[in-house]
Amino acid sequence: MLNIIYCEILKLKKSYIIPVAVIGGMFMSILFELTSLVFKESMQTFEQYSSNLEIPNIVVLYTILFSLIAGFVFSREFTDRTSSVIYTYPISRIKIFIGKLITIDMLISLVYLVKVISIYFSYYILNHMLPESTFTMNYLKYNIYSLIAQFLIIPIPILVTNMSKNLILPVIYGIVGTVVTMIASGKMFQINDYVPLVAPYKFIMKTYIPNLIDLNHSVLSGIVCFIISMIICIYQYNKDDIV
Amino acid sequence: MFNIIYSEFVKLKKSYILIVALFSGCVISGTIFITDMLRQRNELVSLTERVSFLEGRIVDIDRMSALFIYNIIFSLIAAYIFSREHTDKTANTLYAYSAGRMKIFFGKFITTCALIVFVYLIQVLTTYLSLYIEWGVLPSAKFISADIKVNICSILLQFLLMPIPILIANITRNIIVPIVYGLLGDVMVGLLLGAGANIYSQFCPLTLPILPFYHYHKGDPIDIVIVSGSAIITFSVFMLLCMYHYSKVDID
């Protein structure tokens, strides 16, 4: 199993996906840093700074970025015509699938890690101070929960990729997911609590609004979404024909 | 020249790109349609009230699609048209055509522009259709002609931005980096124009296609010198770079 993951990471070595993940994590911090420097804004608290930064990050950027990552890891076997090689390994297809899934999860964790570090770094450069330790612990805790919620919804773009064998449709899924997240992160409908796509957003917002959000529905819908889409994914990946 | 454009369209026939273009024209108007249906908003009684509400909705749909969808979709289309020659290993065949590379480049560029016009057309049609189905009225003829004019302005400004994703796609020979460019550009434009079109955001050339909506419908002022300057500089610099790179690039 370890070998498969290692081999997947080696495949990524010469592609653009690792720089893309790092840039995706840092981009918003750099942008906010620059705008704050240009407009000479008065001093913000860390809560204001990071909540302003997280909302566009998680609503617009990450849905598309993560489906792009998932799409790339799975679809390049088809576009590079190496799927006939990978399926002749003496390893079952489920193991290959899980190995790829863990690789995607590691890339997502890299994005989150870069994001947290760059937020703290850019805030320190702007204001020469850091938030207190209780807030930091809380912030890290909810970031980890949000990361786990991202893991729960990642099988959907994987399924889209495996069915279309292409990189275009996962990106389209990402755009649709962004629109859905944008609508469902508001308070417009009753059903919003049950949409699994907003679970990462809600966990991040829980840091800033501690008692407003009830997360049971999001967690439940996320887990149900993970189990169902995972079963369909594994079935589809096992039955799929080699092209 | 005509043959080259025709062959580019034939290449697109069996791909997902046409469906993607169709879909991206419908997505925002469809979403607004569905959410308005589900919301069960109180009946707007008088006709003038309904018409003014409708005009606000049309402006919202135009603005939201230009802000969130178009940048990423158009860079996806441009990147797909240019980079699939490398991923499908058909670049050898293409460069053996009895046509100059500049002609091939402009054929592809015109195909991209045609798809952009197609997306805008679908978006305008679905907007008016869905709002008419929902409310049963259409806005005044003056508003519709103004809206069409603004959309044509926006299309022309989109053409000016196309060389950037084309250059990125040609250099990286990949579809990922142009998509990421579109994504990051989307986020940046969303932040710059989120609070209205102020004078600082007009310096960024990526906001150009969205400025007409703000200028004509919301009345935000535009600095003509800055806008036209950034448009001309962006287009000429990136077009020259694109043409130079495309004519000098090695086949592999």
C-alpha cells in the first residue's frame, strides 16, 4: 500500500499540480496583503482579517481547485494512455483507487497547511503581532474539521472524472459546486443545512461565529454523501473497461 | 482560411466543449430561475413593479455570470482548443498542413471567439426566456436594446483578454495551468469588483469585460483613458507574444 502511494506521488513530481496546490493555498493571503498595503487600511483584528480571507477562499477557490486536483490524478491515466499499464500491476484495483484517494487527500492537506501558514505569516508582516493561543488552538481545530469535511466530499469529482475520462467535466462540476455553495451558504432555504458541499464552509465559519451554526446536519449529510459516492466510485472503478 | 476554421469546428464536434459552452450559458440564469421559484416571493402586484424587478434581475444575471463563470470557462475553452494538439499528439499533423502557422493560430483564435459569442448568446436568450416564464412580462424595448449593446461591448472586451490564456496554454502545453489562471483571475476580479467599480479596480485588465455592466446599469464612472490604455496594452503585448511563441515553437 505504501508503495502505491509513493508511486502516485512520484507521478506527480514532474507535473504542475504541486506548484498549483502551493499557489492555491497562498494566493488569497498575497492578494489581501497587497490590498492592505496599497489601501493603507487601519489595523484589523486577526478574526476580521482571516474571516475576510477564508470566505472567498473556501466558497470560490477550493471547490474548483480540489476537483481539478482529483480530476488530474485520475484522468491523466487515460489521457497519457497509461491506464493499461497501471491495471496490470499485481495489485487489486481497490488498492490502486485507495492509493490515489490518499494522494488527493495529501494534496488537499498541503493546500490547507500552506493556507494556515500564509495567513499567519501575512498577518504578522502587516501588523507585527499574532493572535492569542486559545484562538489559535480553536482555529486549528476547526481547520482540521473542515479538512475532514473536504475529504468527505472529494469522491464526487472522482466519480465524475472516472465516468468522463476527461479533465473538463470535473472543472464544470467545480463551477456548479461553487454556485451551489454560494447559494447554500446563505440562509435562503430550509434545505441548506443538508447540502454536503457546505460542510467545510460551515466548519470554518464556526471559528468566527461560535454559537450560531448547528453542524449536526452537515456532518450527517457529509458522511452519507461519502459512503454513497464511495460505493459507486469503487463499483465503477472495478467494472470499468480498459481503454 | 475558411477551411481552417471549419476543420477546427469539426475537431470540436466529438468533445465536451460544445456542451460545456451551452451549459455555462445556462447555469446562472437557471440557478436564479430555480431559486426564485423555490423562494415563493410575495406577488409583485403592479406591472411597473414587476418590470423594475425584472430589470434588476437581468443586470444581476449578467454581472454574476461575467464575474464568476466567464473568465474560467473562456480560459478552459481557449486552453482546450490550443493544448489538445499536444495532449493528443496531433501537433505533428497540424503543422504539416499546407497553411502558415499564423493562419492556423488565427483560425484557432477565431474559433475561440465564435464560442465566446455562442456562450453570450445562450446566456442572453436563457435569461429573457426564464424570466419571461417566471413573471410573464418583458422589460421595455429600450432596456433590451441597451442590454444587448452592453453585452456586445463585453464580448469585444473578452476577445481582448483571450491571448493571455492562449499564451499560458501554449507555453505549458497543458490544460491545468490555464484553468488555474482563470480561477485565480475570477477570485481576484470578484474581490476587486465586489464593492462596485472604483477607480483602482479599473487598472486590472481582467475587470474589463465586467465594467460595461457596472457603467451602464449601475452608473459607476469609468476612466476612459485608463480602461482603453489597459485594453490596448494587454491585447497588443499578449498577442505579439502569442504570435512570436507560436511561430517559433518546436514540434514534439
